[in-house]
Amino acid sequence: MSEPLVLGIETSCDETGVGLVRGHTLLADAVASSVDEHARFGGVVPEVASRAHLEAMVPTIERACETAGVRLHDVDAIAVTSGPGLAGALMVGVAAAKALAIGLGKPIYGVNHLAAHVAVDQLEHGPLPEPCLAMLVSGGHSSLLRVTDVTIGVDPLGATIDDAAGEAFDKVARLLGLPFPGGPHIDRAAREGDSVYVDFPRGLTSRRDLERHRFDFSFSGLKTAVARWVEARERSGEPVPVNDVAASFQEAVCDVLTRKAIDAAQTQGIEDILIGGGVAANSRLRAMAEERAAAKGIRVRVPRPGLCTDNGAMVAALGAEMVSRGRTPSALDHPADSSLPVTEVLV
Ligand code: KG4
Ligand code: ZN
């Protein structure tokens, strides 16, 4: 077969993503986000997200086909995020994918959202180095994974034991009076701030913690430290230097993430680190990872920001890889699984 044309559908959180990919070539990446509808609640409201997916699904599929200049009948396979994510939101995408698969008589691949965050980099930087060390950091997950063949499985080396990295960005942004989602706002504020203004704690980096949690993360203590610091300032009647606190907080997160990713790569004898997920859009994380990794002879790959946040192209990219490598498609009655383990890349 020539390179497979795959339609990918992503609905695990608040983005309705529909991507079209041929092999490793991105043809279209249509995204409709319900983020504005959640902003006043300070976090994603599952029922609101599900309803928004339902309304956005058909127009987003049409937009993707139009951009790519392909008809639905031309696709070789449908790929969809089966988990992990919000149960109701996932169900909308999985139901839409099944309807397309049945209607078009094409195979369906129910894939893992995290593995899709890894596979998407192929659209920008070509085939993945095997093995590579993937660091996935987003609103819902923070993990270090050893990836040899992303269509077969990934090996988790560590993960957050409490908040995800993006969650910490969102919560700290809220403390500082910045809008949701907070990551991009902290990133921007931090550019004007002093990153050594406050020496915030680096979670799970003490010698004792490293014995048990060498490749795990913890961000809830950092979030509490920022909250206490801000409260103390407010009590004393002094203004809170938002840019400096944002920069100091961001520095603490990026310091721990990059240190642990490089340590994991070195321990595994891996020379390529791939960073994915919404927090990979962070400018300081990108710069620090590149600088520190280069000093150790390790290469860093980060997709462009639009491919780091949730999108349909990443699902299509993983689906295309499944087709190219001859993996068996999913059953038509495969369920959406909100807690799909990271080790299960194809349902
Ligand atoms: O991957 P994603 O779109 O959705 C999830 O699967 O969670 O990630 C969203 C997360 C949010 O927490 C958001 O604040 C964070 O990614 N984020 C950032 C930046 N852009 C998005 N965090 C730090 N810096 C950024 N520039
Ligand atoms: Zn994600």
C-alpha cells in the first residue's frame, strides 16, 4: 500500500480535534475548543465539554476534509482516542469514529492519547528515534516513558504522584489572578519576571525522595508554597509581584522536569528526548531542556506548540503508524476507557 491516509479524532478533554495525515505528512488539523465555556469555572466542566464535542464534531470533520482536499471515502482508516480522558467526552469521539468506520467500511484504531502525544512529533521531525525518552506534560498527565515502538507499547519510568504539571500552572495562575488555562499566561508573565526572586521547592529531588521516586514528579507542594507566599504578601499589605512569582514558579517546574528527564535518558542510555503535551509549549521548558540536554550530548525534539496541545493530527499520526506497521485494528465494539493505562497503546 502507498502511504495510508488516516483520519484521527480526539475528544478526551475540551478540544474537538480532527486531523488528516498521509504517512508522516500532515494534511489538516482542525480543532474546535470549548475552553472559553470553561474559563469562568476555572477548570474543564465534563458535561459542558461533552456537549461541545457533540456540536463541533461534524463541522470539524468537514473543515478537516476541506483543508486537506480529500473526501471521507478516500481515507484508509479511522483512528480515535479511546482513553484516557473524560468519560463522556471520549464517548462522543469514539461513537463518531465508529459511525464513520461502519458507514465507510474502513478499519478503526482506538488508540491511547499519551502515545498519540508521542507519535505526533513524526509529522514535524520525521521517524522517531528508537528508543527515545518521552516526557509528556499536560493538564492531565506528567510522565516519563521509554518508547521503542510506539505502536506496540511504552514503558512508564515515572509519573506525577499528585498534580500534573499543567494543573500546577493552571492552579498557580488562578492564585495570581491570571485567566484559565494558566500555562500560556504564566509563560508570558514570566518573561518580564525574575526567576530567582523566590526559591520555590523542587518536589521529589531530596536524596531520600530520589531513592523511591527518582523519575516521579510532585507539584502539589510547590503549588502550596506559592499559595503561602502570596498569602503572606497579601497579609502584609504589600503588592504581589506577579511576574516574579510566575517566573520563579515556572523555573522550579522546568528545573525538576528537565533534570529528571535527562537523568532518565542517561540511566537508560538513550540519546533522544521527546517532549509532548500542552506544557511542552512552554518557552522556558523548551530552552532549558535544549541547553541542559546539549551539555550531556542528548538531542531534544519538541513539536511546534499547536501540535503539543490536544489535537486530532496526533491521533491520525499514531493511526497511520498502526496501519503502516500492520497492526490489527480495534474491534467495532471497543469501549472508551477513561482510565486506559499508558502501557496499552491500541485498544
Ligand atoms: O495537552 P493539553 O492541551 O491537554 C491535556 O491533555 O491536558 O494541555 C493543556 C495544559 C494546560 O494545563 C495549560 O495550562 C498547559 O497545558 N499549557 C502550558 C502552556 N500552554 C499550555 N503550560 C505552560 N506553558 C505554556 N506555554
Ligand atoms: Zn493531552
